[in-house]
Amino acid sequence: MNRETGKHVAGGRSQKPREKKPKKPSRLTRQQKILIVVAVLLALVLAAVVACQSLFVKPDLDAKKPDTEEEKLDYGDGVRPRSGGERKSEDFYTVLILGRDTGGGGNTDTMLLASYDVTNQKATVMSIPRDTMVNVDWDVKKINSVYNMNGGGDKGIKALYQEISQLVGFEPDYQVVVEWEAVGEIVDAMGGVYFDVPRDMDYEDPYQDLSIHIKKGYQKLNGEQAMGVVRFRDGKNGYNNGDIGRIETQQAFLKAVIEQMLQIQNMTKINQFAKVFEENVTTDLSFQNILWFAQKAIFGGLKVENVNFVTMPYKGVSAWSRYYHQNLSYVVPVADELLELVNNELSPFKEVFTLSDLDIMYVNSDGSIGSTTGHVEDSKAAKPPVKNSGSSATTTTPNPNEEQPVTDPNGNTTTPPETGDETGSQTGNGGSTQTGGETGSQTGNEGGAQTGGETSGQTGNEGNAQTGGQTGSESGGQTGGETGAGETTPPAVPSEPDISIIEPAPTE
């Protein structure tokens, strides 16, 4: 220890403290450093912009247009829907949304036509009832038969797209096919959805693997419960109006989902939504396109009150089935109201549509069917159905034209169950119950209330043929329909759940 300094001495020698090396003067001036910081920040901003541009991609309608006439959809002898023209606003899009139930045979029971005016932040979503009569060449003309009758898959979707296009008079810009499983997965990705369930829902269907047990009232639904709510129709507390009741609940549920999805925190769940999209959605929109719509809705100020959910204006009718030898129940659009909805809310085009542009079906008082376009695909249905006029069942010589196989509602080709043509006795199920043809069922029951009903809205297309027609399903409920002498037992109700038989009333 050095007594003077108080420092330890190693080897008898004192240690000198190390001298710090002088810092080298910076070669960059203050201004240059600032420029570097600014450049880094600009690079980060640019990278963020590029990332956003790759994440949110505006749909390109021009890229979707077919290059040649051969690439356009073939509508045969039917009216070609509008596919181009001046748009109502710069960013006005239409999308056909189809819900496919893989557990129930792949039927497309949920059909929505949506329009979104991005420029003015307004949207309309129209539900199309599955019992809607459409202009097809087979016997049972319900719209939800189109997918399977065309073989399902891409062909089935294309055929359904064409039918809906003709129904409303224009081709939707895009189409989205959603498997039912996506509903539950989207709800789970959102962390659940708060919804006021309108009734107790109890239903068991092992065939479709359906077990629905949900109590009435406002509650938070998980994915499985949400799927039950939107699929429920029948059962202990089933809807009195069947599919229409389910549509109303689906619309209310979609409103709740949209309202909660428009919350900005859901933009952080893009990865979860992307996975659901990839596994359950088939569409000609990219996921980036859908994110663009979501971005415009959330940051553009779309509010749930600016989304108008409607059901296609409709009325109930009945039409003769050559296969079942009975009247089947349908719904058909109320022509004037659908036309107004198309022109004011659904169509993206400024050009005004007329009734002849829309393929709206109707049933005349003589039982024949017609279309506002003037063209009916099923030439036999365009003529009045000829039924028995005798008071007892008699065997007639078979008509070779009626002996040809027909396609049943399940898509199976089969021979009609009766021997003879529709002019003869239709021994067995039909028997002589058809005495008087549809005069009794559609002039008696279905008369009166429709007098003047469709005449004003469809002058020139339906004319006086509608006067006094088509009232049974809307007012009298078919009481007394198909009345006649002889055997009155109708054919057994088919197993196909989508077919509604209108049974004849007992003879007096």
C-alpha cells in the first residue's frame, strides 16, 4: 500500500489508471442524421402502404368481363339478363350469396342477392324463398331444385346463378357459396354473437346430424348455437309460415353479425377469418377483395341501419304437377313490387328495367303457367292441364307423349306412376277425383280475391288471364280444390321434404 496515495501497489509499483480513447469525430452532420431518420420512417410508411395495398384489393369488374361472345353465359331461348351498362355510382357492386347445406344433401336453401353502394354506403340484401317458382323445363319448378337438378357442383351453381339472373333481370357481379359450417366458425372467430332468439328451438334430425335445443331470449351464441338458429325451421315450436319464418330469423341474425363485425377490433382477427374463408367459401372474389369491402364498410361509416334486409315480394300459388297428379304449392314474385326493388335498390345500372326484362312466373286461372318474358321453358306446363271429366274411373289408351320418363324432384328419371295420359282416367292415385279439372280448384277457391290483382301489375303479360285466378293459396287455402266424383285418396306424400302436396277435399 502506498502510504501517500492509499493505493495498492502490485510488485512494489503503483498502477496508473487507464486513459479513455478519444471519440472519433462523426462523419455525419446533424442534418444528415435527421435525413436518415426521415428516410427510415418513410420506408416504414411505404412498406405499410404496400402491405395494405396487397391486403385490401378493390374488385376489378373489367377483368371479370368475358372477352368473346362465346364466353358469355348461354341462356338458350330465354331472355338474356343485363350484364353491363352505366353504373349508379363509381363503386356499386352486386353479389349472389348461396348457403349450401352439406348435411342435408347439398341443397342451396339460403339464397341472398346483395347490392353494396360503396360510394354512398348503402346496402340491400334480398332473400329469395326456396319455394320460388322459376322458369325451368322440369316438372317441379322450385328454385332450390336447380342446384341438384343440374348435377350439383360448379354446374349446379352456374345454373342457379343463371336462374336468379333471369329472375331479377341482371347478372350479379360476383357469387359466394358458403358451406353451413362457416356460420359457426365465423361466430367463434368473432368470440360469439349476441342475438335475441325469437322462440324456443327444439329439433332432432339424425339424418342431417341436427340437434337444436336453444331457449328463447337475448343471449350470446357460440358457433354451434348460431348454426342451430339459422337452420331451425320445423319441430315442436316450428314456424307457422315455414321457410319464410326461417328467412326472417336469418335476416335478423345477419343484422346482428354485421353490427358486431363492423366493430374495429374485428379487423385484428384477419387470420382467423382467412382460415374460415379458405375452408368453407367458394367464390370468384379473392379474400383480399372481401377485406376491401370490410375495410370500406368499417372505415367508410356503413351502419347497420343503412343495410336493408328484405324478402323477395311474393304471394302463394299452386300449380299442377304431372308427376304427382296434384297441385303443389309455390311462391311467385309480386311483379310490380319486385320490379321496383330491382330498379331502386338491387340493380347496379342506371338503365330502368321493365317487366319483360324480369323472368317472373305466374299461374293463370286455367292452371297454365306463364312468364313476364313471354317464354316458358316447359311447353307442357304452358298449356292448361287436362284432367278427368268423367264421373268414374275408366281406362284409356295410353298417350305415347305422356309415357315418356319424367324427372322427379329428387333428380331421378322414372316412369310416371299412372297408366294413361292426363286426358284419361289416371287410374289409381288420380282416379276420377279430377272431375272438373282445375275449374273447381282454381276458379272456385282461387277466384274472387285476385280479381284485378295481377292485371294492373302485369298488363300485357298476364292480361285478363289472371282475373279471378290464383286465390286459393292466399285466401281460401284450397278448400274444395280438385273436387270430383269417385276415389278421392291422393298419392302418398313423397319423402322429399321440399314438396308440399295440396290435397283434394272430400267429395260431397
